[in-house]
Amino acid sequence: MKADITIVDMNKEATIKAADLHSKSKVTAYDGWRVKGVPVETIVRGETVMKNGEIVHKPLGQVIKPGK
């Protein structure tokens, strides 16, 4: 069985910047916030898709529509 997981370095500090977001929307209420605890790796279905803030694999997600 494969799992989706995000690994967070709880000692790492960073400043959230809207321009750095990996999202279609660059809007965030947290732009400029200093945070402690930063995601360093994301694994989807056993494949590393993000490492150290960089996308390293094509998207693997899929849209799941709610049933009626």
C-alpha cells in the first residue's frame, strides 16, 4: 500500500511569500509571516513530488467529485 505524506522540519524557519506558492492562486493571508516548521518533502503514492521547496515530479493528484 502506498501513502501520501508530508515531512516537516519543525526547527526550520522561513517567511511565507505569496510569489513562492505552488498554487494557481497566489492569494494568502499569511504573506510575510515568519514561521517555524517548514515542509521539506511531500510524497504522493510513493513518489517524491516536492523536495526542499521545489517540485520534482509531475502532479499525481486527481479530482474526486462528491456523490449525489
